[in-house]
Amino acid sequence: MSEESKPGWRSIPIAGILLEPGSAMKYKTGDWRAFRPVIDEEKCTYCLLCWIYCPDGAIIREEKTVRVNYDYCKGCGICANECPVKAITMVEEKK
Amino acid sequence: MSRIMGLTGDGAVAYAVKQCKVDVVAAYPITPQTLIVEEFSEYVHNGEVHTEFICVESEHSAMSACVGASLTGARVFTATASQGLALMHEILYIASSLRCPIVMGVVNRTLSAPINIHCDHSDMMGSRDCGWIQVFVENAQEAYDWVIQAFRIAEDPDVLLPVAVNLDAFILSHSLEGVEVLDDADVERFVSTRKPVFTIDPDKPITVGPICFTDYFFETKRQHVEAMNNSPKTISKVNDEFAELTGRRYGFIDTYEMDDAEAAIICLGSTAGTAMAVAKKLRDQGKRVGVIKPWVYRPFPAEQIIDACKGLKALAVLDRACSIGAPYGPLCNDVTAALYKENVRLNVFNVIYGLGGRDITPFDIEAIFNETLEVAKTGMIREPIKFVGVRE
Amino acid sequence: MVRLRDLPAEELFTSGHRLCAGCGAGIIARMTMKALRGPTVVVNATGCLEVASTIYPYTAWKVSWVHVAFENAAAVASGIEAAYKALMRRNAWGKKVDIIAFAGDGGTFDIGIQALSGALERGHDFLYICYDNEAYMNTGIQRSGATPHGAATTTSPAGTKIPGKPEFKKDLIGICAAHGIEYAATASPAYWNDYITKVRKALEVDGPAVIHVFSPCPVGMRFDSSKSIEVARLAVQTRYWPVYEVENGRYKLNIKVPKPKPVSEFLKVQGRFRHLFQPKFEHVIDEIQRHVDENWERITKLCGEA
């Protein structure tokens, strides 16, 4: 948002409060990463350790699989490092 | 039906808090506010109130707990003085910026060093920019009345700002006076229950107190200024309703014989009472003197003061605090700025008095009035700032 | 004991926050939010978690959340707890609300110790979680009372004369337990089951509870962001970070470490200890090992395990 298009003091809620819970989801941190985790679904045992250890909640837990939410993944590599069956590899992001 | 009770200034505050059905009091004792918390503790332990009284471990935590409680939607009160006010200083700004309608009794005692437990206004003046509404009272009756009105003012959705009610240390806090108190039911009806505008409700999650960078901070401060600037409407409305209930009419300032005064004193707190008594004596001698006693200090009642000064030729501004290094003491800085803003040319001089509880006597006040009359006559200010009562 | 798949999938601490990649605080916040049992309000002291999760106009919190200042999370929580009691009493509120105060080691060990002590002594019903990254990380890695002996920080740098912080770490849980509270515990995010179980247990306590959890910090402790959980595990496996709980004064060891790795295994993966691995300062590693051993001895004796 450019400076001019940001809301003025008359329209924002008082006291600097934020009324929309989870609005951080509008801020995609995915462009932070230099490496992206790639999950090999064949090897994945659905242990969910990558899911619980992700600082960003960027591993989405589905019925029987997990997948990376690349909108937010910062490429920290914890998931790859912790995966007990080495199902995740960190691949360099290409420009 | 009202009745007269013998109450100290502190006692009057505690009694008002009791009647206002406050939900949470978080306070730390400091002389001479101690009677407020002690008397209130008696009410709590005797089951006379249902207030959650948190005996916090410092004033900083007192105001912090008050902010937490206020954000939860509770009616909140605390009291402090001097060092305690200074210790909670950072949280004062946060309380007002987060729009918490907390009411606080401040028993004006000087700031160290040296340590001194007696009256001057340096404590509130040290925090006057914190964005709170600030009221000064002359006696225990006013303390009682303003605490009750303060809850209505603070909690009004058009205001939502905390209110500090200032009373002089020992002179008011510990002196017994006859105070006309209202019926519990009348007070309850007057203040009613708090209806919060926003709360940290677990069912309707909000985020309070985020970090705000250069792109948004200024807007929130602008809103705060607007709230303070809008508060006079509510203050007047509450004063009107209170007058209807009690017959006691409050406003932004109290005046004594200002209609045709040519020389006047303006001051805050209990000294105004002495000034009015001296003014009466001088009036009997035919001298045209008057007194202006601001009740509301923030928002500064510039309009009302300038109006009261119509026809005045000289004004002595009495400050019970220094603003070291500034052109004048705090009240005088405000008064002269207000006059300048409206292009009102009036001979003003500043009197710094009473620091650390140094007594100011009727003789001192009479001398000040005479000095003011001299300035009115000659049009010349001999001393822009006088220190009255200090040994040279 | 829980299974990961039984934990709620909903993220009450969402993505989109600006914590560093690999931040321990992010992991801890997410895990904590998985352990909630009902309506919850979070109080957050100033610090990494607070700043990075609520940059106006974005908030990563889907629970009601309040930040007031740095040193007063416990005092604010006290006020909230009292307010709910008062509101309930006059029937303006109907249900139990859990209050969780998050603060870093900065806002707990040092500037926040007074407010915490006061809140514990008064017995307010709330859970205080200290996520300990062992320095004032948010302001640029300055030392805190929680920084371990020998660690390099910007105010206790690895100099030629003084190799890192000369002082030792405070015993936070000892201090908390001394208040006679019902529950205090240490934890490490590498042991997610232990941590989440503890959070739930602590929430169920009627009164104050404190959890002191190790929060690995890739930037401040200086290791690759992928190693956060590894470091948090090494902390436990070297006995550097004993994992135990104190229930009404009774100590219990939760994670036994019968064959500990030498503490140097923990130190050598972190750049903040790198300066100790030169002949001049190797004795500091010995000091650290000795301190770890003495602390382990002390804790296990209290736990009846020695």
C-alpha cells in the first residue's frame, strides 16, 4: 500500500486496536525464503513432526498427507532437518 | 436523601469509590494516599463492597493491573501520590492511549529528592502530558463529587479517557471535613454500570497494543488528541446532571468575584480556598480582586479562563510546582500560552509557592493580591516570577 | 500424553508473523495454542513474540490478545483475572477464561521479576510462560539474567580479556517454586508432547503456574535456522536444560538423561560459544560442564532421582 492509500485517523479503530483476528495471513512471508522444502509423499509416514515443529504453521495438515504452504514458508529447514525418514529436501529457490 | 459525614479527603474518595460499585481496585500504598487504600480495604474485608482489591507489589503494577482489568470491561480505580505516580508514569501514557476509562485519585505530594511527604503539585505536573483528563479539587466535598463524576466522564463512549482527581496532600487528604454524601441508590443510578465499547473478549478476539510503526502511529495519537478535545462536551453534560442531582454545580473553572475584578489570582487546589477567603476580606476593603480556580486542568479550560479575565488588568498565576528551565511554572505556562493564542494582552506574573508543603498563609496571599493590584495600576510587572515563602 | 493427529488443526497463532525463520518462539506459540482448553486471553510482554506477531495492521493472533509493556505481563494478567472474577460476581460474565502470559527471559528474569513475584504471591489464576532465548534478543542480543555463563552477547561480548558473560544463569523455577505455587516446570520445544501436556496441566491448575521453556534462537545463538529443534534437543540431552516439574514443592524429573552428551556438544553448534573453543578459554567450557553437572545433581536430588 502506498502512503496515500493507507487509512487516515478518522477511519481506523481507536486505541490502535486490531479487530480482525489472524489478519497476518494477508502478509505472505513466502518471499523470505532462499530454499524451499519439498516433501516426498512416497517416503512421508504422516508422523506430523514437520507440522508441529514449523514456526510458521506453513505445513498444512490434511487427511492423510501434509503439504507445504509456500505462501508463508520462510525456508528455515527445520522440517527437513527433523523429518525422521528424510522425506523432505531443501531445494534452492531460483530467481 | 443526602447526609453529612465527617470524612477526610482520602476518606471522601474511598467512600465515593465504594458507592460507585467499582469492580477492581489495584493499588499500592504511599503516604498520604494510604488512608484511601486502608479505608477501602476495610470496606472489602467487611463485605461492604464486592470489589476485587489487588494489593499489588508496586505502583507500576497497580496501573498495569488497572489497564488489564479495564480492557476486560471492569470499572477500575486506583490511587497514588508522588513517587508512586512517577513510578507508573510509562503506564499512564499506555492507559490513556489504550483508552482505558480508569479513575485515579492522586494525592498531590512532592517528588523527591529530597524526599518529602507534603503537598505540592510536582507529581501531577510531572505527568501532565500523559493524555489523562486531570481535575483538581479544593476540599473533601469536591473530591467526593468529582470522583463520582469522573467515572461517568471516563466511561462515556465519546470520551473513553482515564481521569485523575487531584487532592492536596495532608491539607485535604488528612483533614476532616463535613461532606454531604449521597444515598447509595442515587450514586448507583448516576454512575450506572460500565458499558465498555471494546474489550479483550475471548469470544470476539481482538488484538490490543500492537506495535505500530511510522506508518500508523501518528494517526492513533491524532485520535487521542481528538478524544481529549471532544471531552468538554461530556464533562459539561455530566456536570449538568450532577447539578440536577445534588444542587452542586461544577464546571471547568470556579470563580470568585471575577465579574468586576481588576486584579486576580488563579491557582489549583486547596490554596484557592484560602485565596477566596482573603479576596472576600479585601473586597470588604473595597479592593476589586477575584479568584479563578480551575477544576479541570486537562483539557485546559482556555476559553473559560479568558472569559473570566474580561476586564481584568493583572493576573497572578500561582504554581505549586516548578517547571525547571521553562519560562514559567506549569500552570502559568498554560495560562500565558492560552492568552497568547487568543491575542489577549494581560499582565501576568507567576508565583511559585508551597513547594514541599511550605505553608502559604492568608498574609502571603494578601501580599500577592496587593502586588497584583499594583501591577494593575502601573501596568508594569516588577518580577515575572516570584518565589513566595522561601527563605533567601 | 497426546497424539499429534489429535491436536486441533486450527492455527490460533497464524502464519504471516514476522518472527525470524526457524524461531523457537514461533514454535512455542503454536504449540501452546494447541493446548488450550476453552476461552483464552493472551497477555504478551514486549519482546520478539509480541513485536513480530502484531505489526499494525496485521495480527497473527486469533485469540484476544493484549500487550501493555515490557515488565508487567504478570501484573496485567493479574488485573484481567481480577476483572473476570468481579464481572462473574455481578453476573456480567458467565464462563471461565484461561489467561496465558507470554514473556521472554528479558521480561521475566530481569525487568519482569517483580511483577511475576507479586502475581505468584497473590495467587492469581493464570499461566505464565517464559520463552527463554537467553538474551534480550529483540533489541539485538544483549545479555539478560538468563544468559548462560560464557555466552557472547552484544553487552557481554567475546572479548580478548573477558570471554562472554561472566555471570551464571538465574534459577527461575527455583524462584517460582519458592513462592509456594502449585505448578512450575521447565520444558523444551524439542519434546513437544512433554510441553503440550504441561501447558494443559498448568492451565488446569487453580492458581498461578509457570512454565520455563527453552526457546532456540538461530540469529542470537548463531546457528543455522534448520537446527532450532536440534539445539533444543541437545540442550536437554547434555543435561544443560533439565526438564522437570515442581508440583506443590515436589520435584519430578520428566526427561531422564542417563547417558548425557558432554555440554560441549551443545556449545559447539552455537556461534555464541565459538570463542570458547580456543586454548585460551577452554577452561570456561570446563566451568560450564561443572556447573551443568552440579545443577543436574541438585535437581535430580530434589527429584529423588540421585
